[in-house]
Amino acid sequence: MTAASPLRVGLIGYGLAGSVFHAPLIAATEGLALDTLVTSNPERQAQAKAEFPEVRTVAAPDELFARAGDLDLVVIASPNRTHVPLATTALEAGLPVVVDKPVAGTAAEARELAALAEARGLLLSVFQNRRWDNDFLTLRKLLTDGELGDPWRFESRFERWRPQPKGGWRESGDPAEIGGLLYDLGSHVVDQALVLFGPATEVYAESVIRRAGAETDDDTFIAVTHANGVRSHLYASATAAQLGPRFRVLGSKAGYVKYGLDPQEAALREGERPGPGWGAEPESLYGTIGAGESPVTGGGRAVATLPGDYPAYYAAVAAALRGEGPNPVTALEAAAALDVLEAARRSARGKVTVTL
């Protein structure tokens, strides 16, 4: 590899995460080249070759690791249960790693991976793409600019209406699969809360199975008390027949309310790729800011939503690998989120508040 040559990326997994998020974003990132894709599914191999004709496809991770010297980065987008063993193998092979969230099933495992990466002098980054959602970027700027005053309460909802279970490992009741909404959507809402408002000191949660035939949690609420006094109320649900606001943030000066999901995932699912106008949304979806007013009755002032920017994650990874910037999401940050998720699980089971 020369200073001008692209960094060669191996991608393990071509399900939802690999095909919709990682492969397109890697391919769209200047300085990165999608070199090798691991999937044992012939249909997914064909799908990958159709979209990325230059990519090499192999059936098993061992075939990728046998060529470790030809690669500069491994991205792990396989099922959750494989994250720790595959990341460990990659790091021991001398390869920097990106792991889809959750990086591990426990905070202890995440910290062990972080220690291994540090000992080997290798990058270990966690794909927390929702830090680059349009609404999150907008809210972060409002807070930085003091538009809300002192933040008091953060309400965040990642809700869906999926009354019938879809099955698969994400909805498996086997604890080894690390499935359920707490670790899926919960990974996003908890990470965002910690980025915005800092460390958690107390966690209370309610986590239930509502749908007939479901094996793991599909409706979860997490209350987080932050060290700075902010209270976060976080909702993750597959059973929300009416969707609440994505964000409702209350401060000493004003509040901010935003409905609707960032458009980037839907665009990627439809085959769109980053380019001019990427991540933008229409004015009709802008959130509102105000005090003593209701957005339902037209109160408050519309706030232009900043464009979402998932491509910024892999651009930052490429920069970090070249020694030109920091790791965009560290494993220790992911471990802090897992501390909260583990506390939430204990809280929901024991009907208690857990102190961290």
C-alpha cells in the first residue's frame, strides 16, 4: 500500500447490515476499496457481484483471513453472536476492524476486545451509524449553540409497527444470539443519549414480549439518569401502532420536537447511493423549537434539519487508518453503552433501578 493507494477492505456478512449499509458506504468512500466479501449464500454472492463486479467473494471467514496480508481492514457485519470471535481472529491476524453494533454481548467482552486492539496497535471501531442521522446532527448543533438552554429531559423513540414477528436470529429467544430490541434498536438510542449527555449513573427499564409467537423483547423502555442530571427516556418498539416523535428534548429555554426517521436507510434499501443531495429531507419534515407551544397546532419555529451523513463514518475510519484523524466510535464508548443495556436488562427482570 502506498500513500495514494486505496485501503483494501474485507467484509464479512452480506445480509441486511452488509448489503444495505456497509458495502455501499465502503464503496462510496474515497480511499477505500471493497476487496473481498464473505458469504456462504450463493444468491448473496451473485447479488454482490452484480453490484460490485470487482469484488472477490468467498464462502467462509477462514478464506478471508488466509489472505490477511492482502487486506487493510476487516468489517464484521455478520450475526451478533459472531462479532467477538471474528473480531478477535481479525485483530490477532494483525488487521484493523470495524464491527457492527452491538460489538459484543457484554461490556466486559467489549473491553477485552479494546484491550487486544490497543495491545496490537490496531484500530477497533464500532459502526454506530445513527450518530450521523439528520435529526441527531441537528439536535447536537442546537445543544451546542445553546438554543435549548440547559437540557433537562431527552425523549428518544425508535418505534416500528410490525405486529407479526419476522423470525430469524434477530428475534430468537436464544441468549447466545444477542437478539431482541434491547440490543438492536436499544444500542442506537442509548449510544445517542450517552454521546449527547454523558455518562449514566442510574438505569430503570421495562422490557416485554407483546406479540404472539415472539421469543424476545419487542417493546422496551429505558430511563437513564446522567451524571450531569439530564434524564433520558428511551423507547424501542416493534409494536407501536401510532408512532411518537423521534425526539422531544426539553430545556430551560426551549424544547425541540422532531418526527420521522432519517431518510438514509430507506434510500440505501432502494438502491440509492451517496451523492449530491444525500441525506436531505423536505421542509415538511423539519422539527420545531419553541417554549409553551405545541407543534401540533403550528406553534414553535421550524428548524431546518441538517443533512444526514452516514458516509462520514467510513471517511473517518479511512482517515484514522492513515493516521489523519481519531477513531470515530471506539470500543470503549460501545462498552459504556453496553453497561447501560446490561443494567436495563437487570432492571427489567428484577423491577428495580440499577446504579452504575
